[in-house]
Amino acid sequence: MKQSELVLAHCIGCGCDDHHSCDTDDGKCTWIIVDRELNVGVCSGCEEALAAWQQGARTAAAVQARGSHHHY
């Protein structure tokens, strides 16, 4: 097993992770895009974070800067 499979990926928009998905209008969120090397992504509840992702936001600091808006 690769080490990247042992570490949870977190959403840069809300901070949810592989084991703690957030609630959306369509049920639990899923990954829209995820970088398993950096262990970050954008969940389906945070489509507005795709613009930040496309501009290079790939760190937990992006989660802190945006603040959490989902409860998981």
C-alpha cells in the first residue's frame, strides 16, 4: 500500500475528508477532483472552490482561509 493511500484527502473548500463527507442537497458529497499526492481536493459541495483549485490552491491553508461552511 502506498503512503498516499494511508493519508486522508481534505477538501480545500470546507475541510471534509475521505471519511467525513459533508451533506449536500444531493446527499453526501463526493470528490469532483482530488490530488492524492498532496491529499487535497474539491468536493461536490464546494463547486465554487474549483476556481481556487484551478488557480493553484492545493493546501490546508486554503481551507483555513475560506472557513468551514459545511457540517459533516
